[in-house]
Amino acid sequence: MTTYCIASAKGGSGKTILCASIGAFLADIGKKTLLVDLDHATHGMSLLYLNQVNRHRSSAGGKARGMFDGDSFSYDRDVVHLPTKTDLVPATFAFKADYAGSDAAIFLSVLEQVIGAARTKEYDYVFLDAQAGGDVYSRIAMKTDIADEVVIVSEYDPLSSAGVDRLRVNLGQDLGYARTWLLMNKMLPDYIGRYRDFLKVTRYLSPIPWNADVVRAYTHRSLPLDLERGNEFTLDLMQTLKQLLDDEVVAEMEAWTEGREARIREPYERKYATTLEEIAKHADERRRRAGWNSSINFMMFTGGALGVVLGAAYAGRDTLGLSEVTNYSILILLVAVVASFFVLPMLRRHVGMDEMDEARIVKTIHQLEEDLERIDVRRKAPVETLIRSADDD
């Protein structure tokens, strides 16, 4: 079991959402993960899962205790099972206005009990969501005999950098180089690609982007993860975890991506097939209407020719000795003329096509063929490219 303390120098770094997202992703690939809310001031993780915390408190008959509610810990009584398949020890179940918390000795005792129970229950990972800054509870959580490694979450600005430096000075050896990582959160996507390789060799974890998906998730107090199809945040979180965790977990993350590849590609394959069908349909329409044009033109020519022949025969029946040309011939003549110059042109307008119709169909086919080329490029692209460009579709 590995215990990570997720800390920050100041509030607002996005530490809690990031911690919850890491837990949810690891649980999704089959890792048993425990989240522990150590934020005495805001109870951020407990508030994120407030509905589940309140339901658990009710089911426990009001006896459940959070990290700061008492001096003991009971796994069955105090652990909340979350819909993300992670488990949570809340900071408090009471949420009292006059909440005073615990003294340092009691807090340390409860935290040791939690970590001991997690080891007994064979958790793979424990993530301690520490309070921002360097208060007594955060200092305890970052100690070498509590956390195996510390991840300091920071925004990319001078004030946050100064806060990280101050935190390192105040905690000294507990934030030694070998066990401490710095994770830049809320970084603009344009900067991430530029700095990722540099940050790897300076004990910085791969940064996390600040884009529209993440902003929406923060606004709605939800996780920006997409565990079904993946998104840019999920990919960057995976990139971070590949540095932080061991090779076995990295292999499982690769398997997770491969397992979703067919699902991710499926819309592009479906769109490709649909576009092919659309092209074939319009091409068939063009052939069919061109065929009607040819047939109707032939009938119009034939009808006109028949009308001319019958008219000439009727007019010269005495001269030509065609006395059998009767009024029935006039009727046939009229039918041929009406069909040639009125009925058949109307029929052509409905089932045939003029130059404008043909130009429209040709233009539509050309546009669909261009779409098909773009879709073909997408459907053959690496799966990571498809995930990152999903918002462009």
C-alpha cells in the first residue's frame, strides 16, 4: 500500500477535485483506493460528496465519526463508499458551526488508525487530502512516517510559487526532494506541451490543463473525468499518474485506454459509413433522374415526330390518297402534342432534373466527399488524438 499526501501552499489550487479524480480513475482500473479528508477548515472532500456523507451518517444512526469528530476510528462505522468506487473517510459528519476540531495528538492517533485499517483492508492506495497551507494537521499529514510521498498542487503564478517555497522551508526534511512532487494544476493547455518534458526532469509531475471541461466541472462541483470515452483532462491525469505510480499501474492504464479504443473510434466509423451511404444515395439519385431525363426527352421527341407525321398526313390526305386518315388521327395528333409539350415537361420537372438540380446534387456529392476524407483521417488517427480533439467534432 502506498500513501500519498495531496497538499497545497494556498487555497483554490484545485487540490481536492484533483485528489478525487485520481481516486476515481484508479478505482476504475481496479485499484482499491481510500480518500481521507484532512481539511479541518473547509471539509472540501466531504462537501464534494455531501449527499453520500449524509446518507452514511443516517444509516449509521448518527454514530459515524469523521477525522475531527472524535478520538477513535472504526472502518465499518466511518468509511463512506462512493459511487466512483472509491471509499472516503470524511473530515466530519457533524458540520457544526462551532466546530473546534481535534488537538494534534488525537488527530495523529485517528490518522494512524485510518492508515492501519487501510493496510489491513488491503487498499492499494490512500490519498490524504490535506488542508491548504502549513497548519498543524497538514504538517502531520506530510510527515515521513505518515505519507510515503507528498504531491504539492500549485497554480502557475508567482504567488503560488512563493507559497510552495515557503512550505518547503517550513517543513524541511519532510518535503525532501526524493519524496516530494510538484504538480502544476489549472495550466493553460498551450503551456502544457511546451513545459511537460522539462518538468519531468525537475521532479515536477506532468501538469493538468485548465480548459472548458474542467471549468464546467468545477462550477458544478463534479469531477472533470470522463471514464467512458476519455477527455483531455483524463489523458493529462493519466500522464501525471504514469510518473507518480509504478510500472504495473502504467501497464493497466494502457490497457484501460486500449479497452476504450473501439468505443472511441466507433462514432468515426459510423460517421464514415453514413457518409458513404449519403454519397451513394445522391449519386444514385443523379443517375436515376438523368435516366428519367433521357426517357422523357425520347418520348417528347417521339411524340412530337408522331404529331408532325400525323398532321402532315391529315393535311395532304387527298393529295397523297390517304383517305383513311380520319378524325381519330386528329385526336391522336392532339394527344401527342399535349403529351410532348405539356404533360411530359411537367413530368420531367418532378422526376427528372434541370441544370440547377444537377449542379446542386454534384455540389452535395463534392461536399460529402470532402467530409469523407476528413473523417477518414480522424478514424485512422491515434486514439489519444481522437480524445483530445473530441470537442472539435
